[in-house]
Amino acid sequence: MVGFSFDPENVQAEMAQIKTVASEYFRRWYYAEEFDAYWNEYHEKQVQAGLETVMTELQTQVDAWKTAK
């Protein structure tokens, strides 16, 4: 998608929360004894932080970009 640039303005709060969750979990990533459970917990925290909202915004912008081309 050469030429596309995501504008995070509409999802800044969600992006900040996602980044916080990622930093909390990244530090412990290599020490997780039960990787699958750890991954599921991490993913759920990302969803709670607004991951799906960011994904929806990204898709909206991609669709608008493709339509404009």
C-alpha cells in the first residue's frame, strides 16, 4: 500500500492504552511459563485497551484511500 499513511488522530487515546499494555507485557514475555494463557491474557488486555477500535479506524482510512485512488 505504497502511499498510504495512517492518521492516528481519531484513536490517540486507544493507541496510548495499547502501547501501555504492550510495554507491561513485553517485559514479562520471555518468562511466561504458560505461553498460550499468557498470550490470551495479553490479547484480551489489548482488546480492552481499544485494539478493535484502532483496527476499525485503520480499515476506514484504507477504504477511503483506496476509493480516492
